[in-house]
Amino acid sequence: MSETKPEKKILDLARRAMPKQTPWERVKNFDEVALGYPAETAVGEAARCLQCKKPLCNQGCPVGIDIPGFIRRIVEGDFAAGVKKIKKTNALPAICGRVCPQEEQCEKTCVLGNKRSPIAIGRLERFLADWEAAAGRTEVPDMAPKTGRKVAIVGAGPAGITVSNDLIILGHDVTIFEALHECGGVLMYGIPEFRLPKAIVNREVDYVRSLGVKIFTDFVVGKTRTVDRLLQDFDAIFVGSGAGLPWFMEIPGENLNGVYSANEYLTRVNLMKGFRFPEYKTPVKRPSRVAVVGGGNVAMDSARTAVRLGADEVHLVYRRSKAELPARAEEVENAEEEGVIFDLLTLPVRLIGDANGWIKEMECLRMELGEPDASGRRRPVPVEGSNFIARFDAVVIAIGNSPNPLIPMTTPGLEINKKGGIVTVPETAQTSRPNIWAGGDIVRGAATVISAMGDGRVAAASIHRYLMNLGSKA
Amino acid sequence: MYKIVEQRMIAPNVHEFTVHAPAVAESVKAGNFVIVRPDQYGERIPLSVADWDRAAGTVTSIFIQVGQSTARLARLKPGDTIPTFVGPLGKETVIDNFGTVLCVGGCYGIGSIYPVARALKEAGNTVCTLIEARSSFLLYWEDKLMKVSDEMFVITRDGTKGQKGHVDRIPELMQRAGIVPDRVIVNACTFQMMRVSQVTKPLAWKTIVNMNPIMIDGTGMCGVCRLSVGGRTKFACVDGPDFDGHEIDWAEFLARRKSYNPEEVDPLRRSGCRSHY
């Protein structure tokens, strides 16, 4: 390695802010909120990187991106080389740069974080991916010769796309079967346009397709064809079938009209583009007082969607305090700026309907924090007699979901855990059946995009070893 | 894209709809449904499967034009294509040799009860089929159903064919014919399924209904199709669509079915509805 050190200048050590649409503008549209770094800002931010000899940031990345490596290319102004560096280990940089919880991963371990703010790694990753798209270029990795081995991927979400990308590069024949009419999985139906524009998801899917991955949409593995039927035509299968049935609180009134799971609410708006009804034909209600129950990223997405659909008041109802909110700090801040009201330490106990079966009111209890529970967070304890009733004309339940039941229901011999997820060996992502691998929400329940991608990376390596042991058919 | 093989009105407002979808035709069974999107802006709607031809790779559904999506489907012609036709979804109807089974069809369900009756017949049951419509001109597929049934009953509300009345008359008709069914299976509009369940409950005739809630993905993700069965929330797309009709909370189900009528159905009844075509 004969890399020259970037020229040292007097550095502005402050973390560069991300330009955003102002709150009063963005609550009226579904366009992306964060606008991305201009090149100058990106170079300035990148120049703060200490280029540690033994970097800690890499260790926090589930897909093992060479973070100091790509940051150095930005400082040097060689953006194309930077993109190539990332794409070696990450097929979806434009997406990860936007939706990864960097503050829990790479940025958490950045040494600059000890005294100042850590390097904005996610924003720099996004900058490179967007630069590549704007420049109309596509860095394509070197492809291995064809092996003639065939792999079926169930689900075109982040896990499936990552496995496909890795295996096609290694020379295998890859076919994705997607149940919905669009690819992307949760990136398409779950994460809103204002946080992850769908054009970006389509671009990344097109990229994987351009590498030679075949994709069939409208194909529900487990129903249209079973996993065992597919194994007659494929040497290995990766199951990335994602999230399943939404959880409800199991309190009275949850099946009233106007009570939605976050999955339904977000799917209507994102995948089906209900926010453009009646041009797009899937209707979505535009109620004036909305309660979103939950405190994760999905709850923030739902609340911010309700704001954009024109609600007068959107309440986020969460049973613990602000410190325990599982959502990313950035998303909490965005929601607050957009006027979402946080009803913290509040637990819904009953949903009350009108004579026609529509939600009218929600009864809640106030909570206080007690001793820490198994998760290490302080357990919320109801305050006796603190019940109160508030008027709402829509309630969105965003408290998580179980893994999708279709593959477990239709694949004999697959070991399933108590929560309905497929059991895998963490080091290989292999299931209890020798030629089936799995990863993402179908294994973890409701997790993150990047953890699904990390599973995909692990699975791809293991599938590759398995296929090479079978020998090349080409 | 999926090619329309046949799309014609077989009774007023009742459409027979056949699509070339070999992968679906390969594995479809009685009781399954498909999800269809009429065009690229269209909503995903579920349709019960009424017949199929595995060799030709085609799947047939019967639908009633109710809202804007079915209005669009009704305007398709053979040779046209639709962007989404996915399935077979839901659990298939449980078929066994039960003895004597009463198959009840109404509305679009006169179509989707056909493969159920056929499968029951093949499994060695005595199949009694009862179809109901407001008037004789709304009946269809009687000849097909006759071929797979040991006995046929027809009820019309105006008495223009068969017995006059409603499905309420089922116990009386069965008694007169000397039939005590070991199982009743109903494919019909929600109200008819509810009425049949109500009249068979006091008689303790096991009654299976093929539920038809609003759906989006149809694969166990969104949760819009939930209903209360025996006091527990179930999801029609993966736990059903067949459920025990005596255990369903019908009032809740009817309310949920209607939740988008202001957006979907009402505009078609007013003038100036161009944006919906």
C-alpha cells in the first residue's frame, strides 16, 4: 500500500449538519426530508476522520464496510474509488446511508465521539451512493466465472438482495421470488418515501438485476410453489420472507374500524401510494386526530405519515419515557419538529367505538418507571387510578410483528422458535435443513435493514462454500 | 403481466373472469383465493377461485361489480393484460369423506362453491348443493353444479325459480328432503354466510364459511383482514379464509367490510365519477 496521507489543513472539527427540508415545508409533502451533503460539505466532514491505524468503526458495521478506506477516497476527491470501496461489501449504500442506525453501530465506536461528535459515516456513505447515481455511473464489481449452480432467494427485501448480489458475483445462478408486485420488501412497503425515496430502492434493485439476477414478482413461495418443490430445480434456497403478522395489544376494541396495524397503514401509503388517492386507487383515511402506539422507527414513520396526510393532531403513545424510545434519535427529533405530540409513560388499555363500529376514544393509564427489567430498561408500572380518556378518530398500532408464517407453515422439517421465526446457526445462517438458509425478519422478528443485510452476507458466504463443495456444474 | 383469457358478464353484474397464470393453476385448490390488481394504479383485491384448468394454465374467478376495482376488471377484454395475479392464497377448504355435505352458494360464491362441491364428490361424499339469488336471472353455473351434486336446491327471493325466500329456509328444506348434513360449507356474500350460520347453529350443523374481508398483501403481513373467531383475533389470509361460522363475530366483520365504502363504492353511485374509471 502506498497511499499518501491527505494534506493537513486547519480543520473545522464540528460535525457537518445535514441540510433538511424545513418542518413547515415538509409536513405538506412526501418528498425526502434529509437532502444530502453537497460535495464540499462531504469532503469537509470526511477530513475530520483521524484515519485510525486500528479503526473501531469497521467493527460496528454488520456488513464490514472499509469505512476509513472510503472516507479517505472522499477526502482525496476520488468519489468513484470511494463507491467501489463500499460496494465491495455493501450492495445497497444509498439505502444503508439513509436508514441504518449508525449511532448504534459504526458511529458509536468512532473515537471522535469520545470528545466531540463522531464522523457522520452514514451521511458520507449516502453522499457517495447519490453521487454515483447523479453521475449516471454504475461501478460493477469483477464477476467470477459461472459455476452452473442455482440458488433460489425467497423475498426481494434487504436480506434477499444482499444474498443475490454476493452470490451472482461469485458466479452462481440466482433467482429471486417476490410475493408482492414490487421488489424491496420493507424498503418498499414499510419505510416511507420521505425517509427513503422509492426511486432509490428501484435503482438498487435494477442494479442487482443488471448483474444477472432473475426476479419473479407475484410469486408466493410456500403457496405458488413450496420450498420443497423449488428444491427440485435449485441447489440451495435462502429464505428472506420477512415480517409477518402484526402484533396487537390484546385490549378491547382493537378490531374497530379506524384501528390499523402500522404494517397496514404504511403499506397503504408506501407500496400502494395511497397518499396519491384517487390517482392511485388504494384509499387511505385522512383522520384529524391520530394516535400511534409504540416507540420504534415504525411508530415514528407512522406518526410522520399521519402528519403528512393532514391530521390536526398526531400523538405518539409510548409506555416508557423518552430515554427508552427505541427509535433513532434523528427520527424522534424529526417527528418532534413536525409537531408530533409525545404522550410518554402512557399505556392504552381500551379502545372505544361509536355505534357504527368506528374508533371514537382511547382509554389510557399513566405509567411511572420502576426497577430495570430483563431488557435492562426500567420497567413501566401503572399509576393506580390514573385512567383518562382521549378522543381519537384513528389509532395505529406499531408495537412490532412476528415473522411471516407462510414458509414455516408449508416447509416440513424446518425448526421454528417460539416466536415463529426460523432457527438458524448464527455463524452460517443455515437452518435445520441442509440446503436451506434464512435471514432477516423471518429469523429475528422485527429487526433492522442492516441486520437483515448482515444475515444475507453471512448466508451468502455459507451457501457459496456449500455450492463449491458440490462442485461446479459449468 | 397476466393475459385475460375470458371476461364476460354471465348474469347481470356477475362476471366470469379467466386469466392465464400457469404457476397459480399448478397448485390451486378449492377454497383458495388470488389477489388481483387491475392496472398499475390499481388496488390489490382478493377474488375467490371458482375453477381452473391445470393443462391450459388458466384460473377462473367469478366477481360481482361493486366498487371501483371490480368496475375496472369488468371492463377488461380477452387479450388484455393485468399487472398482478398472485396465488393461490389462503388455506384450502378441508376436504374429507364427511358423509353428507350441504354446499351453499350465493352471489360470487355460486362460482367458488363449485370446486368445493367437486372435491367433496371426488372424496366420496353425498353432495347436496343449494344456491340462492334474488331472482332467477341472477343464477349461473347450475349445469356445472348439477354434475358434481347428488341433489340440487334453488332458492330465489322472488320465487321465480325453485323455492321462494332466503337461506333462512335451509333447515325446513333439508327436513322436507330428509337430509341431515354432516357439514355445511358456505361461499357467499357476508350477509348470506352470516344468515346460514345463524340458522344452522341451533341445529348444531357444523358450518364452514369462506370469509371475504378487505385485504392488501394477502400473505400474512398487513393484518387488515383480521376478524374475531371464538373471541380470538385471526387473520383470514393465512389462518383462513375458511372458519367456523358459529364462532365468528359477524357484527364486527360486517362493519370492517364496509370501512372503505365511502371511498370505493359510493362514488360509483353518483354522477361525476370519472376519476374512478
